Amino acid sequence: GAGVSQSPSNKVTEKGKDVELRCDPISGHTALYWYRQSLGQGLEFLIYFQGNSAPDKSGLPSDRFSAERTGGSVSTLTIQRTQQEDSAVYLCASSLKRAGLAADTQYFGPGTRLTVL
Amino acid sequence: AQSVTQPDIHITVSEGASLELRCNYSYGATPYLFWYVQSPGQGLQLLLKYFSGDTLVQGIKGFEAEFKRSQSSFNLRKPSVHWSDAAEYFCAVGPYILTGGGNKLTFGTGTQLKVEL
């Protein structure tokens, strides 16, 4: 079946512009995660959505970052007033979160490479 | 706070040689452990995972990993490396028992594997 898809695959923007990154999770997966992969920082958790619960935003680095998940499926990560340090690969993952269990396997998309000039 | 250490940033092995990638973790509860592989320009692919049972787990592509609680380690091994195994490998830890923060994974900084023909 189809995996996690992300768009665009590459995004080049100018400092100060806003960007939107999109993630389409695997159909039926209720949990969705955003991570950031940058040089020298490795992979960092950003935000987590689970069903209709309030998202866990504990990993967002600043209030310029926000995300939403519409209809329990597609998610958009928005970065406002981009800075050069926002340059990174943004990875989305989804999992089939089953009641009573903890970490299900997270399946990752190919990522969006963001370059802020 | 949880952490994952992959002490080897780069490893070079000859094709056909055996491989061991090291991973040490620090986690305050029962961990759920993963190894992912990332090829250039690709997302993360799950190699294997462990949360209970036999401490030696088998994964895809001929990889295996051994969980050693006393050493807080989860090293990845392969008896005979193929040139196509050249990639970056990430160890990750997540909660086995669900916490309020969801199942966010903490990743190591990765080990870049080069295979010499």
C-alpha cells in the first residue's frame, strides 16, 4: 500500500518568508509525528498528533512553528518568518496507534528539504 | 531525560565483512528500541525493533540486534555486509508504556556506513 508522502520534496525560500510543508500519512494511521533532521542536531521531535486529542507541541523550537491536522489525516507544518537556522529536512511519520499499547512502529515519509537563503 | 548515543560517526567495512554498530541508551522506564536506516535522499526505513521477549531480534536485510539491559545497549549486527548496505543508521528509543507525551522517539546522531568493494 501507499506509504507516507510529503510535499514538496524540496523547498527553497528567502529569509523572512512563510512556508508550508505537507504530510499525507498512511491511510488509517491515527498517530502523526513531525521531526526535523539538521546537520549537527540529528533527528529532533517537533510535534505529535493522536486522533482528536490535543497535539503534543513540546518539541516545537519557537512560536514561529505551528502544525495542524485536518480531518485526522493530512497535516501541514507551517514555519513563519523563516530563518536560516530553519534549514533542515522535515520528516513526517505515522503509526497505527492501538488503544492500550505504547509505541507502535512509526513509518517515515521521504522528507521535505527546506533551504532558507 | 532519555538519550541515545551512537559513538561511531563513521564506519568503513569491506564487503563481506561482519558489522557491528553500537547504540547505548539512557531511559527512565522500560524502553522500546528501534534501528532505522536512511539511504541518501530517502526517508527512514525500519530495520528492527525490540520491546520484550527474546533479547536477540531479527530484522530485514539480514540485520539483527541484541538488547543488553545491564549495559543499556542495543547494538546492530550483520554477519556479511553488502555494498547496498552503505547508508546512515539510526538507533532510537521510545516509551514502552504510554506516557502523556505520546510515543515520540529520541534518536541517536547516526552512524554513516561506508562499504568498500
